Amino acid sequence: MTARAAREPHDAVVGRVDLVGGGPGPADLMTVRAHRLLSEADVVVADRLGPTAEVLRALDPRVQVIDVGKRPGHHTATQDEINRLIVDHALAGRRVVRLKGGDPFVFGRGGEEMLACIAAGVPVAVIPGVSSVISVPQAAGIPVTHRGTASAFHVVNGQGAVTESTLAALSDPTVTTVVLMGVTALPRIVEAALAHGIPPERPLAFVESGHTRRQRITRTELGGAAETAGAIGLSNPAVIVIGEVARAGLFLPEPALPAREPLEILEILETLEALA
């Protein structure tokens, strides 16, 4: 008997919402609590990134799955619509899991969803997830902090303005700067950094599709980062790491990596796997 079938029947007018951090991709990097809440859910409102495909295939077929995944230039639902969606289902007495990639409170807009639930009188909890800020660089052998190399790290939403705090972090050789959602904004970030006097030879790494079989790491320097990104066809999802920890050979010599398979072929394989 599944956890969903074994749980006590609903006897309350209002359900609940759990904002679940799904981590960077692999389902076994999610917390035990996250898996339990998914097994008990009536409705799962899922993002595009994180362990979506693997986890959703394992759900009870009676669970309603709603895709609200956002892609560059295309949003299935606005944030206000997502807020209304989770609140309405909870007010109808359902247990809702809002499944998000990474951690709900690290550029995940989990705070907005929590406020919407509180305003509507809906019980809500946050289940932390492994953030891509740390885990994606780690998957490529890059520590965001390392004794004698980096004593702090600064996290940036690439879609925002290049702030004074970000420029200060980039100026400090002992600080690692991690940029999320920064592929499109990369030329602007590089231009602002160089204009601020950041050395163009500052190490920089792109980690694409971290923790998946499409993972690819490319190391370069700040001054040539935009040109490198264009040459390799840098694409989302990608984490950009700027700082001494991104220097090649920090731990061991770089292994020779096989060429990445074309995305189109991988998408076909994933579709066939999902249908199997």
C-alpha cells in the first residue's frame, strides 16, 4: 500500500502546501521528507528543472500533476497564477507539493508562494533542497570555498543588475562568485566587471546541465568568457563560476571528456525512456 493510500482520509476543509526543494536533478539527492511528502500528495505543481521526470514517473497515477515549468522566453504560468493555483487546491482540501529545482528559497520564489499561502490561511512548510549554487560546481569538481583559495562565495541572479556588491565580490580574489540564470546576461556581466578593473585573467567556468548525463564543463577566463560562450554554444541550464576555484588543475589534472551528444538525440532518448 502506498503512503498516499495508507494516510488518514481528509477531514479538514483546508489542505496544505509543501514547498519542496528537488535539488539539482538526481532523485536520490532529495531529502527523505521530500520523498515522503510526494508520496502523500494529491497535487504536484512541478517546475522544469530538478528531478522532475524521474520523480513524476514514480507518482501514484491518481496524483494530479500540473506543469508550470519556465523556459527562457516562455512561461507556462505567471508567478501570480502559480500562487493562486496552489492556494486554490489547498483550500479545496488537497495536499499540494510545489516541486521546485534546487532550494525553494534560493532564487526559487518560494518566499512569494509562502506569503500567498499565509495570506489565504493555508498551512505551508518549506522542505530545503540541495542548491545548484553549490552542487553544480561540485559535480564538476569545483568547490565554492577552498582553504587557502576562497574563503567566501557570492551568489548572483544573472537576470538582475550588476550591483556594487557583485563587483566587490568579483574584485576580491578570495571570493567565489556564482551566477545563476546568467547565460543571456554574460556579456553584460563581463563588460561591467572589466570596466570595474577586475583582471581579465580571473578564472571562470561554465557548468552546463550539472548532475545529468549532458553535463559539460568549460574553463576559460573572464576577459574571453563571452567569446568562449559563443564558440561552445553555451546553453541553459548553466551555472557560471568566477574565481580562483575555477582554475584548471586545482585538485587534479583535467580529465579528457568525451564530446557531448547532440541535445536532440538525448531528448529523443529521454522521451523513449519516459514511455517505456
